[in-house]
Amino acid sequence: MKDVTERTGQEPSKQRLRVWLNLLKINRGIEAELRGRMRTEFGTTLPRFDVMSALYRHPDGLIMSALSSMLMVSNGNVTGIVDRLCDDGFILRVPVPGDRRAARARLTPAGRQEFERQAEVHEVWVAELLGGLDAQECAVVLDLLTRIRMNETESHHV
Amino acid sequence: MKDVTERTGQEPSKQRLRVWLNLLKINRGIEAELRGRMRTEFGTTLPRFDVMSALYRHPDGLIMSALSSMLMVSNGNVTGIVDRLCDDGFILRVPVPGDRRAARARLTPAGRQEFERQAEVHEVWVAELLGGLDAQECAVVLDLLTRIRMNETESHHV
């Protein structure tokens, strides 16, 4: 069996670095594009969309710390985002029984409806931006990304 | 030929959304890990490392706007970062001939040395965090990511 460097013309660590830099670039490019479209189309931001998405998946609501840990986009100021979504009538704060200081954030019916409207278009955009991949290639990418994540979890806090 | 939904059990747009959400998660996880290690090991940040990396690849220096557009990590306050790297003796501002108000940022010899020291360890970390992929899988990922990027560029500003 040939040496890895010989087969690929690159040291393995250099090649993994290239993978990482490409992941960063793609992430940055797609996020910038989605950010612009969310602003133009819905007058909203990715962190706002992200907060609504997490709450949509948890109809009973989430306390702030749970919400923070769930966000896909950089957290930003979650409390501030929730405050503004409350002002807009998309989120309601409900008391947590047995803890007078805590509150769960929950989507209002208007919030659920608004999120569904945004999510539908967001999905079309993502499908368009990732349109270079067909179904089989998507499956391959998903498989390889899962492998990275499993290994990454093992490598954490070494 | 079978319908895509039939073959994969998912609508194509749902599958591409899954790819995107996985890209986001991986990006977020690896960045968080690298951020922590850069701070602990070198007392530095990813945007600082990123600025030094761009300048390392441009030994003649870069004006601020060129530097900003080149950064991989979110830009942050590039001017502020450059100011602090100047204070640390890692960057020098050199005048641009014919434009009295402009200046190029350039790494000092100490800056080049410090970046090399950090980059070497950074590469080892990335290789470890992406250790779940062998050389062939890296090549497959790179190929598929390139396809996303090419399509993404076409989809921009539609």
C-alpha cells in the first residue's frame, strides 16, 4: 500500500487543514448570503430565526440556558433577542412552577405562524445554495460530516 | 430511474437543509474547541490568528480593506485587532506611497515567528479534530465542498 503523502501529494495534516479552511469558507459564504436574504425578505436576523426555530421545536418553551445551548448560529445576546421577539408578539414568557425567578420562553401562535412562513422560504434558499449536490452526494457528505463530529467529540477536552 | 424521495426517503430540499445544519454544527463545534485552545495555549483569539495568517501569506503587507475581505473567521473589529497586534510588536504599519492617509499592515519578524509557532500547533489540532477522515475521505469532502462553493457563487445575488 502506498504512503498517504504519495497518494494524495499532501501530508495528511495539511489536507485536513484544507478541509477545515474550506468548511469555514463555505459556512461563511452561505451564512452571509442567508443573512442578507433574511434581512431583505423578512427584516429579521439569523440569530432571531435561530431562536424561533429552537422554540418551534419545543412547544412547551425553554428556559434561557437551554435555549442558549441549542442555538446553531453564534449566540449573540439571547436575552436581548428574546426581549425583542416578545415586543413583536412572537414570544411569551411563562413562569416556571416552583421557581419564581425563572421563566420559559415560548412561541405565541403568531410566532409559530411567522416562523413557518420564514422556514419555508429559508429551506428553499438552502436547497438552492446547496444545489450543487444531488441526493447521493448529500448522503455522502452527511455520512462524512457525522464521522467528523463523532471524532471531534472524542477529541474535546483532551 | 427512481424518484429521489423514494431513494433517500427524504425530499431533496429537506436533505440539503440537513447538510447545512450539520455544516453549521461542525463549524461551531470545531471553532469553539480551537478558540478555547488558542486562548489557553497562546493567549490569543481566532480573529487575531486569522489576521496574522492573512498577513503571513502577504509579506509586503495589506491595506485594511484587503485584509478584511480576506478573513476566514468573522471580521470583528479588524482595525482594533491590528492596533493591538501593533502594540504587541507583531505588526507594523507602513505608509502606502502616493496615498498619505493609507497604510499597509505588515508582520514584523517577531510576528512571523509567532505566527509560525501558533500555526504549527493549530495544524496539529485541526488534524486531530478532523481525524475521523482518512486521506481518501478528505479528498471526497474537498471535492463535494468545492461543488457547493461553485454552485453557491452562481446562486448569489439572484
